[in-house]
Amino acid sequence: MFEASDTPRVFGLPPGVDFPRALVDGLIARHEGQPPEALARVRLIVNTKRMARRIRDLFDQGPALLLPQISLVTDLGEGWDLGQIPDPVPSLRRRLELVQLISALLDRQPDLAPRSAIFDLADSLAALMDEMHGEGVSPDVIDDLDVTDQSGHWARIKSFLGIVRHYFDAGFDQPDVETRQRLVIERRIEQWQNDPPQDPIIIAGSTGSRGATQLLMQAVARLPQGAVVFPGFDFEMPDHVWTSLENAMLSEDHPQYRFHRFAAGAGIAARDIKPWSDVVPDTAKRNAIVSLALRPAPVTDQWLRDGPNLSDIPGALRNVTLLEAPSTRIEALAIAMRLRDAAEMGKTAALITPDRMLTRQVTAALDRWNILPDDSAGLPLHLSPPGRLLRHVADLFRHRLTAEALLTLLKHPLTHRGSDRGEHLRLTRELELHLRRHGPPYPTEQSLRLWVDGRKDKMAAHWVDWVCGCFTDRDYSGEIALVTRIKAHITLAEKIAQGSAGDGSGTLWQKDAGQEAQRAVTELSSEAEVGGALNAADYASLFHKILAAREVRNPIEPHPNILIWGTLEARVQGADLLILAGLNEGSWPEAPKPDPWLNRTLRHQAGLLLPERRIGLSAHDFQQAIAAPEVWLTRSVRSDDAETVVSRWLNRIQNLLSGLPDQGGVRALEDTRRRGRDWLDRVAQLEEPGFEPSAKRPAPCPPTEARPNQLSVTEIKRLIRDPYAIYARHILRLRRLDPLMKMPDALLRGIVLHEVLECFVRETVEDPARCTRAVLMDKAVTILAANVPWAEARALWLSRLERVADWFIDHELGRQVLARPTLFEAKGKAGMPDLGFTLTATADRLDLDRYGNLHIYDYKTGQPPSKNEQKAFDKQLLLEAAIAEREGFGEMGPTKVARAVFIGLGSGGQELDAPLEEDPPEKVWAEFHDLIAAYMDPAKGYISRRAPRNSDDQGDYDQLARYGEWDITDAADLTDMGK
């Protein structure tokens, strides 16, 4: 197949060429005139399964041929002749072992790192070990590094490296995956040196960025019929630029650096790398622009010399669009519109970006047109339905059960799938309404059984038994053996998935996601014996990491021509349109991850990979992708309310073009931006909501018989300030949905403090000697503990009560001198027979003096209403006085009211009398009668926000009234609701 050569045989294909197709065409061309079996003797080694599939598909397109032997680099150790090399230790087992070693080390030296970092340290230490094995770096090399200026940090690092040294000493008996791969490559090279194969062996598609892979590639290139074919090799770069790549510390991030490193290791120059075929990319002129723009930083002054030599820049960029969106949402929507356009035209379009959040936004935007893209990355397993359920179940052992966590699990699509899910959902809805309205925020077995008691529903009792058995009292903070934890976790998850009837696991392990989750769980179970004991938090963190490392494909058939690829896949498949998205620093290229072990200099000294290696690989992917026939370059100017920084590669291209006005660079750059702005204009048109008339300020006028015939005194303030709220609550019978997790709000604080003061005053009436600060605070502690499950709120409310305790005691003694506390939470009502209306009230406290006069008290945890507010709006105490004098409270008949007082418990304490002298009960009742009579008139409307206390006050029904489309200066829209 190849002519004899004294030098390594290395080929390349330029960016813009469909690499798999050109590779196949070159193979077929080199076998013209040879017998059919000659091609079958070729062994073609590629770097990814996707590359292998594409090559096989191209051969399948015809003509009929005997196919070459296509395999992966990782398949080298599958042959029988290398069976003596032990199988690799599973990576999960190694990480679990490292967790135990690191945990023991931190027990001995707790100042080395926080225990919360154990799993992250295990992952990063395992990655370092893999890299050392793959690059052939022994611990002795690390020990000999020059660390003169880093003694303190280096001592901590050596403590960690010391606990894993035995893995290197015993590496041949229990190799890691990387260790075994290097052993396989070294053994295979040794075999080839002793008995060189005479059949062709070709490695194609790899850049040789890892040490073991490059070692294999150099050996293959030296075989009698061996060759290496590089993807995206830049034939435009002159020799002096290749020479400038000598220093890895300065050039590792260059897209062509790996080829230079390979050539230097093989003893050849870059110019010795020949084209695999004579195919010329359609974008050769664009390649020249990109090649010049991406030259190493130390030689970018060559732009001035070589830039004027570029030809036909506008033509080279004719099919390039630069879209600079104001936000990531707009960027995603513009991309989705272009992909939809490509789908309608029957073109193949691919979105390439490492930003998974952006791909999810694009996928969501495409959903409006019922287009599901073919996402090569799939869905992370921990975000799939089985993954979410398993993670939520793991959290049951970690945290005290909350109403939110309970409802999250009960509503999960995989819960109760093994039995009657319809009844399960009905009971879940009823339980949710109960928890929202009555609590508690932390459900217990007792509270759940109280809810079901008295219900006639036959299934409810059995269902609650299942709920209590699965969800309550699961939290435990102690350490338990990993084997035991996994068994308990999976048993519980299967019980939840099955439901309240029967045995099994429901649909938890079904479909692709369920099967992948089961494989993950099985692997963890098989390696759990080395995991030691973990607490619930550490176990949940470990389980999340295991699931997050796996992906699952969407079972729904995607659109065949709309694709989402990772950056590596640009070299594998061709497409009519490539969209390179998220071209901002930190996204593409991604920022190097911090290395807790070795800095750049030490890594370079040791022969390990530099952090910039990934940037260089991303740059190479970018250089290949931008050479597509039609390409979009997109970025967002802002992200998360912050300015973004344009990707270094795009920035270089823009700067180069801006400096070449005579060659048409400025005009070409502006044309690319103009095409991008055209699509942004289309997005704006799509987002334009059109004209919709604003709603008018509502004032519905329902018929008299539909209007409320009973209100409480606390609702009269709302009737005066916001009549529409009364309409919505009592006529439409709409009620604000309470939050799922009740929080320690002002309402709860008022209820609890009312109970505290009531119990305290009751005791002091029987025994005045107990009217002390100590008794009050003891009572408060007891009642808060029983009714407020939030420790922070209990402490805060207790401290507020302490500030007014002395004031309250002093004034309480005075109040009990004036009158004797008689009734608490007393109910009363007074009717208006002529209007068919009843006013109700519940008085906090009623005292009777020795003359038989009534003293009405109402506790306020906040600021009591002022005198003017009481006269105009907040008529609670005035109306309670009127009820007391007209019909009385409880068993107490009509009684003259001596005074009515608000007792304010905020800001040091305050007593504020209701203005009974200025507004006596008779006057108040007459005015109230006129108010109710007015609202019994069918022509009277319940206007929204009639007189809010503050302009920014928010009502429960403002959204229903479409407040915001109108304001309080607008006239009311009286609407007859009887028609």
C-alpha cells in the first residue's frame, strides 16, 4: 500500500475537508488495481466510536468492497496475545479506595483540608494518578521536582501523594485503566519491534495529545506499512511559525501544537507531513485567514507582514455569519430559528458548543416548532426521571422530611407506578391542599395519621400507611456501611416506585434511563465493600457524582437533520451548516480547572500535561469547525447581568480583519455582522407580542343575592381599601394558594404570641403572684417550641418578646386593677335585619370592671393603627365596641364599653385607645349600616385598589384584576355581572 520509507509515515488532511470521507476515498484510491482482499488486510485504528461508525457507513454506501479492520485505540488490549495483562481495576473502586485513604489521612492531619472536600479530592487525585500512568511519570519524578519556593504547599501535597504511592508500586498486578492502556501499548510496540507486521496499520483522527496514544502513533508511523493521518492539519503555516511552537509553556494552547510535538518526537519536521489526498477544501481562503489569526502570541506581529497577502477576504467570509446577541436567551432563540430554517430547506445543520446550558435553551426554543434535535451528548443521568427519583430518595436519609420534599416525591412521574396511580394522584392532591392550608411544614407520622382519621375514603388509610412507611423518620446523621446504605436506598426507591399495593419496582428500571440507572446502581453495589462507612450527606454526594458521570439518550426519535454536537465531533461528520455557539471566554474555550496538586511549572518539569492542553484541543476543534461550507459564529454580549468577554479566537479574527481595510477585511467583517443583525431582527419580530388593549380598572357589579351577607370586622378594612378583594374571595370564592412550606411569617407570629399572652393572663387572674417576667418567658418558650418548628424564628421572636416583657408586665398589673379579664377569643355578632347582613367578630380579650363596663383589648405584634386610620379604615375595635353594646359577646349580653385598646408589642410596647369619644358605637354602627347598604345596591361596583395604604402594597388578587395595565388614577369600569 505504501512505498518503503526511512522516515515515519505521517499524513494530514486540512480543515474544511470531510475527514472520514477523505480518509475512505484515500484508502480506496491506494488500493486501485489490487486484489479485493488487500483492503481487508488493512487495520484502521480510530479514536472514537462515532468515527468508526461514520467510516463504516461510508463504506456501506458502495461500491461493494471487503472492509478494512476498523477498531479503536482502546481495543488494542482485547487480543488473545495480550491476555496476560490483568484487567483494569474499575475506576469507581479506585475512587472509593481513595476516599477511605483520604478520610484516614484527614483524621490524622485535619489541618490538610476540610472533610467536605473528600470526594473532590478523591476525584482530582484519581485524575492525577491516571495522568501520571498515561504519561509514564513515576512518583520519583514528582519527588525530585524543584519546589524551593513552595515548601509549605508542597508538604501538604506530598502527604496526599504518599498515600497513593503503593498503587504505582503494585501497578502491574492491579492496573488502573490508564496504566493498563499504557502497558498494552508498550507490549504491542515490543511485539511489533520483534516481528514487524507487513499488513498496513493506520491510525487516523487522533491528534496524539495523550502520552500513551502518541507513543503508539509514533510506533505505527515507523512500521513497514504503517501510517498516521492527522485531522485538521494546517498546511498554510510556514516553517518559521512551526519552529516558534518549541516552547510548550508558550504554545500549548495553539491548535497545531500537538502536531508539532508529534513531529519533534518522531524526528521529522512539520513540512514532512504530506497530504493524505489531493482534495482541496472549498474554504481554503478562509483557512488562510484563520491560520494567520491563530498564530502564536509571540509572532502575531506577522499579521502586518502576511496580512496584506491574503486574497479575496470578502469571498472567503461570504458564508460566515457573526451573531452578537444581547443575552444568551436571544442567542438561543436566533440559533433555534436558523435551525428551523435549515430543517424546512432540507439541509443538515449542527450546533457545536461546550455550553450545555445553551444547548438546553436551544432545545427548548425548538420545541415550539415540534423539532427535537439529535443531541449527541444525551441527557445527564442525574437529570433523567430515574436519576431524579433516586437522588430525592437519597436525600430522605439526609434531611428531616419537609412538606416540599414529600410532595416532590409523591408527584414524581415514577412514583406509585406499580399500582393505581390515579387514586394516588388524587390523594396526593388532597394531602397537598391540607399541607398548604394547615401544615405542618415538617410532616410526621402523627400529623399524617391525624389527616386521614375520620375520612371515609377506603384507600386513604392504606395509602397513608404506605406514605408513613416510605417517607417519615428516615433521616439519620450517623455513619453506616456503604453496602447497607445502598441496599436501604434501593429497597426504599423500589417501594416508592411500586406504590401502596403489590411488590416490585414499578417502572423505575425500565426504558433506557432506567436501565442505565440500574447499571450505575449495580456497579456501585459491586464495589461498595471498599467504600467503608459514610454518613447520609456524604452518601448523597457520592451517589450524585456517580449518576452525573453517566448519560442517557432521549428515547424519542429526533429530527434527522438537526444535530447538537460536542466540539470533538466537528472532525467526524460533515454538515451543510455549522453553528459555533457560546464563543465567550470561560465557555469556549472553557477556563482551565484549578489543579490542587501541581502548578504549570511543576507539571512541565514532571512531563505532565499543561492546563492549556484543553484550550489547545478546543482551538483545534474551532479551527476545523470554522472551515465548514456555511458557518455561524454566535455569542452573547451579556450573561447573568454581566458583560462577557469575547472568545480569544474570535477576537483574533476580528482584530486581524479590522486591520486589513485595503484587502476588504473591514467590509467583510461588517457583512458578517450585518447578516447576524438580520437574524436578530427576526428574533425581535418573533418576540413582538403585538398590540393588546390594556385591561380597565375592574369594578364588577354582581346582583344583590350574590353579594356577601356576612363579614368579619377584620374584613371591613379590606372592603374599604380594596373592595375587589372581597368580591374575589366571597363571590368568586377564590382563595390564595398557601405556600407549600409554611414560613415563620407575621400571621403565625401573631397567632403564637396571642396564645402566649392568653395563657399567661389566664394564670395571673387565678394567681396574681405569677404575673412576672419569668413566668411569661417560660410560657413563651413552651408554646413556641410546640408551634414554631424553626429554631431561628423561635430565637428571634423570643428576643422580641423579651424586649417588651417588662413593659407588658407593668401595664398588665395596671389593666387588672381597672378590670378583671373575663373572656378570651370571645365570638360575637350583630345583624342588620333590613339588609339581611351579619357582622361577626372574635375579640382577643374582654375585661369587666366593677361597674359592669367592658374593656376590649386587641394584641398587635406590629404597629397599631393610628387614630385617623381607625376612624377612616381600620374600624376593628370601633365595630367590636358596637357589637358589644348592641348584642354582646359569647354569653355576655349587651354591655356598655368603657374603652377599647390596641396593645402593641413592637418597638418597646404601646397602648393605643380607639377614639370611642369621637366615634361612639351608635355613630360607628350607623356609618357601617350606610356602607353595607351601599354595597347591597346592584349598581355599586367592587372597585380594585380603592384606597391602598401605600402605593406599593400588594394584594392577593392584583393579578386577577390585571393591576399594572391600569393604575389607581384610572376610572373604574363598572360591569354588570348579572347578565
